[in-house]
Amino acid sequence: MSTPVAQPVLRLRVECGLFVGRKGNTVAGHPRVSTVQNVAENDRPLTEAETAARQQQLIRALQEFEQAGVQLRHDLRTLDTMLRRTRRHYERGGHTGELARVGDVPGVRAGVTAAIAQFEQTRREARVATVRLAIAEGRSIGAVARMFGLSRQRLSRLMQQAAKDEPDA
């Protein structure tokens, strides 16, 4: 087996949720190891308390994601029921003018659309919270990107967008 070739390490910095790359020193035997620093806190690593706070943020985000999933499933079941009723209405020779008797089809559709939007929003928030915790725990951007099946560049763009979308504190 050959000895691993030393390669430059990509050092990553988290700057208000944004990833900024810079070439660093070589770590022998670990060509893909990278270091993460939190620039938002004066270029120092996160404390255990700060990491625990990130973990709590992730837990809250996952709970909201779960609730959005429950609501989406409920609204989809309601839509499914409405679609069956609508189909039966037409199978029995019903007319479109009588569709209001079947139920509030536009309202149900609007509810599903809103539930899908909420589900997607909470999914993005959970992903951002997961990435922030992983970075706080010292994982490289490449490792985090692989967790999500994304490129480093795509993950960086997602985090930049998340930072833009956050209200100013």
C-alpha cells in the first residue's frame, strides 16, 4: 500500500453562516481534513454551551419539521377524500355546476399548497440547523455536503441564501 500524498488542506471559516475557503497547511496522512473556525465569534471555536445551543436550535427545527409533515399528511388525506368524492360525483353523472355540494375543493387545494410550502420551509430550516451544528462540531464543509449529497459549492450557496433570509437580530 502506498503512502498517502500530502495535499493542501482547505480551511473553512464560518462567517455569519457563510463559508469562506482558504488554503491552509498540509496534514500528513489526512489529505481531506479541514479545520472549521467560527469567525462570527471573534475567530474562536464555539464553546460547549454555544454548541449545545446550536443543538437545541436543531431539535426545535426538527420538531417544527415533524409538525409540518403531520399537517401535510392530514391535508393530503383531506384532498384525497375530496378527490374521491369529486370522482364519484362525476361517475354518477354530476355536473360541474353542482361541484360545490361535494365540498370546498378550492379551499382544500389551497390548504395543501400552504402545507407543502410550510413543509419545504421547515425542511430548509432543519437542514440549515443541521449544517450549523455539524460545522460547530468540527466537520468539514466537504463532509457536511456529502451528508446531504450536495457539492461544497451548492451547500455554501444554500447557507448564503439562508443567511440572507434570516431577519436581522
